[in-house]
Amino acid sequence: MNLEEMLLCHEGLRLRLYFDTMGIPTIGCGRNLKSRGITHEEAMYLLRNDIKRVKKELYLELPLLFPSLSPVRQNALIDLAFNVGVEGLMGFHRMLDALAEKDFHRAALEMRNSRWATQVQKSRVDRLTHMMEHNEEI
């Protein structure tokens, strides 16, 4: 048995957060999140994978709409879905209807008038609604 197999055998492999026998938040193969955490490189790896996953889910959920949007507007939706989940984004019915009609001003207004806009930083709301309405990043 090689070292990796031995550690997996002894530590186990948990893909979701758990608390070890000492009550320490842990993930993976015994990764102590309290004292060790994750590295910047690991965080960026997870971020890139999450972006790919969200983008793929948006293509599946919005097969006609999502690809028809500019990359800037796609990024705004990816950011929104990253925050509320793709399932949560699908609840933005009026915004999605406006996007389907290519009414980007109304889509931005629907974003601003949502509960989400009261729950996140104003700078995020301002940036994403600007991207949606004006098709440009700020």
C-alpha cells in the first residue's frame, strides 16, 4: 500500500465538511480547516472548477438564452448564479423574461428590485446590473 492509499485508509475521505473526533472542522482526507485551511492555489483551483460547473449548469438550464448573451452578460449571470445557485437564479422569472426579450434595461431593474439586491453588497448589485444593462464591465 502506498502512502496515499494508507492515509486514505486511516483518515478516510469525506467530500463535505465534517467535525473530527476533537470537534475540528475537517474535509477531504483529514484536512484540518481550523489550523490549516486551504492555500491560495487550492482556493483558485476550487473557484475555477466552480465557475466551470455553474457555466455548464446555465447552458443546460437556459440552452437558448444563455449562449445568446454577450460574454459580459454571461459573466453577470454566472456571478449571480454563483451567489444564489443556478436553482435560485431560475427564480428570477421577470429578469429572465426581460433577457429573453433582449430588454437589458428591464433585466437590470428586475435585478435591482429583487430580494437578492438587499442581501448582498451594494457594489456587487451596481456592478452586475451595470454589466447587464450596458454590456460593459466596470
